[in-house]
Amino acid sequence: MRTTLKRGIGRSAGANGNGHAVLPPAILSPVTRYTQPRQPRRRWVLVARFLLGFLALAVLLGLGSAGGAYLYYHESVQAVAAHSKDVKIAQKALHIVRANEPAIALVIGYDKRKGDTDRGRSDTMMLLRADPINKSISMLSFPRDLITPVWCGNTEYAVQRINQAYAICGAKGALDTVKKLTGLPINYLITVNFKGFIQVVDRVGGVWVDVDRRYYNRNVGTAGTNYANIDLRPGYQRLNGRDALSYVRYRHTDSDLFRLARQQQFVKALKQQISSNFSVWKIPRLVDAITHNVEVGQAGGGSLEKAITRYAYFAFGLPSGHFFQSKIDVTGYNELSAPPGAIASAVRDFESPDVEAPRNATAVTFGRKAAGVKTLPPSHVSISVLNGNGVTGSASNAAYELGQRGYRIVISPNAADRNAPSYDYFHTMVYYDKRQPSARIAGKKVADLFGDAELKRLPAALRTKAQGALVTVVVGSTFHGTLAPAPVDKTPKKQPAYAREDPSQSASLLKSVRRKVHFRLMVPTVVERSSYIDRELPVRVYSITKHERAVRLTFLAGSELSAYWGIEETSWNDAPVLEQPNFKHKIKGREFYFYYDGAHLHMVVLRTRKASYWVVNTLDDHLSNETMIEIAKGLKPLR
């Protein structure tokens, strides 16, 4: 299905410390790609017609979605379209989405409480980018304690926390500040009151989240407790609206960076909840929650209804692992600063997510070259560029941009051979010469730079004009003079697992609780080398659903107060989080499922007929990929 989105093809996978951008050692077993069964289309057509229901709130949390009956949908679109003075002023600074370009939305979550006389406080600022060409959604969150110049129109205010932009100048201040900071064109503005967040989460039936550790605070008004109440225990569980809000806003014993990680974790959990357990009967109450707490601004006064429907189909069709989290490298604690180049690096990752990251990472894991294909550097790829749209200079501009990326441009001495046979090419076409080695993979990389380009074999009619080049580009009408951001290959390299054998930490704990569950427990005989069992709540046994039980072991890696990882053991093999693994592998006769965040393994699951055993990484994927697999391989039955 064609949409009006375009570029952003490329690579991105934010690196995290402790060798996080690395993968496990080779395993002597074949690799099998796991494919989920398709969901019935009729259900999603119904859901897509009511995107608004979740575009506004779910875009706050990372995606545009929802569904429902047309009347509710149509009336709700009108209700959430920009109507306040604040959003109407701000939307004048938005950019119209051109044909075949990606769309970027700025989501502002604010907390306006009863009795507040001002506009409230901005607590969440997040950019979302939808790119249907490579079928991805990117997220870039801004820590509210990030120190930066604040803008309101052409007026620059003193350097201060970024969330002050909303307090000083409303939605326009937040929009102008983010635009100045990133240089990105922003197409949509969504503002969400946190009261609406609570209501919507409750009205979709809660959201399943893997809570990494014990969170507790009871505000009694004294020093050290003067922040929001929270009472959560570790483990995979369904959070209601109020608990979910407390979880995604919490930062008092770690930092703003981990709060952003919790928010982005919640984004994915919300999508899983909608995908697996959404009912049209929930729509009326859901509509009411959204229309009273959400506004959507867009440029140009186009049809918001059509835009929302378009993004609904797109969001629900996302393949597994195509949600990407870009991170800004910052320093500090109470006040955060971004070193030179950190913002630009995060923006580059945001604009060019690497949709092949899980595949390439797995290839490294098994000691194979990515996708088993030999790739050529740009300097070894010759390209002939032809004008296929009739616009003077269009082919020259494309050739110049490709030359800047390192490609060898072949120019015909005959001016007539620099034009395509006709000027009616709408999308750019990229042709590869199948007679030459590695031509197809080279053509694919070139096509990615044009975003909406189609890749085909070189036809006989263009052989003369191709001048023997490996790749021939016919520039279409959708080319606007620039290419997508240059790919950045961040495929991790292999390194030894940072782990040690130590079954003693958890074996006695599991023995003490094994009679409380009806499935066999597994002992993690291997742990991350610096890790020790959590002292506050080392083991938890609980009812994960009405009929299923679970056991959670919690570990703390090193001295970092928020580097908590865990082992979840449960008889519930149909948990929503397990629905879309990236890959599955058999290791010594046991079946493991791999779940990636970009190039980093976030979860490895050992499945048996009666139970599943999860190794869950930290919020920021602190454990390296080799370490994650080594821990999973070390799971042994409790004797």
C-alpha cells in the first residue's frame, strides 16, 4: 500500500556500554527465520478506521493506532483537531508532509492539575518518525533535565531545562526548541494531558509490562518521600492506568535516562496490548477519554481524518522488531548536558533506523556474514544516472549526491544517453546488471538512499545508456534533490561473554518456592560476571494470570543502581510479549527465541511444552548479547 511517506532508509542502533553492541559466540546449529502467522485482515481494517482513538495517545507513547465505528471516528477527529489557542498558534510552525516523505510528530505530555492557573508542566517530549518504505517507527525522547537554549519564535531565552520551553511559551515553545535543537522538519504536534493517559490505559484493559525491580514510595510529606506514590514488584504484569503513569514517570532513585527507557518500553507494550487484546466494544469509553485530553495539530489544514487512517494501517502492519529507540548521550545527573555531536548523532540514528539490525546481529552471533551476502563499498560500485522526470538538473543533482557518498559515477559522452527513454517516471527506478557479481545487493543499498525507489533488473533497452555500470538510476518525479541519511553500520562485533558460573545464588531460593508452582523450575547456573541477587526482593512467586503462576529472580549488575536484569519463569506460554520473536534457534536440542531492540538482545526465551523461561536484559540493555545467550544456555532444571 502506497502512502505519502518516504525516506529515512539507513542504519541506526544506539550503542550502550559494557560492550552492549556485541553479539554472542557462534553456535553449532542451523538458523531458522521465525515468521508469525498473519492476523485476519478484516479485524485490522475495522481497527484502522478509528486510528484517532490511539494516534494521539499512542503516538504519545510511540505509535499511531486504534479502530472503531465510523461515526465515533469522524466525530472524534473533529474533537481532537487543534482547537485551543495554544495548539493553533503552534501548528503554524509545522511543515507539510510532501509526497513520499516520512512524517515526524512531536508529542508533548503535560500535567495540568486541578487548581493550576497556568498551562501545566511538560513532563514528556518525544519525537516519532513513521517511515513505511522500510516499515519502521523511530522514537527519540528528550530528558526533561536536558540543558539547552529555549526558543519561542525568534526569541532565544537563557540556557535551562528543556521542559521550561513549554512553561514559558506553551506548545509553540516546545516545538520551536526541538526544531532548533535537532534541525528536523516536524509535521504533526500532539499534546496529551496525563489524566487522559490514565483513562485510556484503563479503558484498553491495562497494559502488560515487564517491571525490572521493586519500586516503592509512600509520600508522607517528609524529605526523601516527597514524590508520587508507587508500589510495584518485579515481574511481567498488567498495569492499570495509575500504576502505568507512576512507572513511566518514576526517576527518583535512578535518573531521567532510565525514565526515558521506561517510557519507550511502555510504547512497545502498548502496541502489544492493542494488537492482542483490542475490542471494538471498548471504543465508546475510549473515545471519551481521548477527546477530552488530546489535541492534534498539523500543517496546511489538510484532512486529519485521512492522515490518521493512513498511519493506522501503517502502524498495525509493522513487522516484529521495527520499533527503534534513538538515545541522546548525555552527562550529569540532576542537570544533563549533551556533548558536542551527541544531538546530531541521535538525530542521524532517528532518521535512519537499521531494519536489518536483528538479522545482522544474529549473523554475527553465529559467526556468519550479515545475511550471507558479500557487500561492496561505495567506491567499488559504478552508477549511471539518467533523467527520467524531465526536470533540468535533476539527474546531475542525484549524481552529485551519490558521488558525495563515495559512489563512482559513470557519465556518457553522448548527452542523449544521459536521459531515460521517456520523462514519465514517477518513482525513481534503480536497475542492477545481473551479469555482474554483487549487483543486486549494491542496487538495494542505492535504492534505500532514494527511499521510494523500486529495484529491478536492468532491461535490455537501457544497456547502452548504462555504460557498463553496475547500477543504473533513473531519477523520477519524487526525487527532491536530496538523499536519505547515509547508512551507519553499527553491527556489533563478537566478544567473549562477560559471565561466570554461579548457581548458588538462586538455587536455594528456587528450592524454597518450587512447591508453589506446578511446573518445573530452572536454575540460572551462569550469571553476568558483576551481578548479585537483589537484596530487596530476590525472588517473587505470583499469579501472573488467573490460572497461571510465575517466578521472578532479580539481579543487580555491578554498582549501577538501575542495572537490574531478571529471570522470569512461567507456565503462561501465551504472554503478549512472546508473540513476535525476531528469530528462533535450537541450541543443543533446546528451542530458544530471540527478541531484539535494534542490534541488542533484550530477551532470550527458552520454551518447553509446559513453561517458558525468560532472560530479560536491563532497561538500557546493559548486558552484552553474548552474555545474554550464555545465561540462557546455562538454565538447568532444578534438581
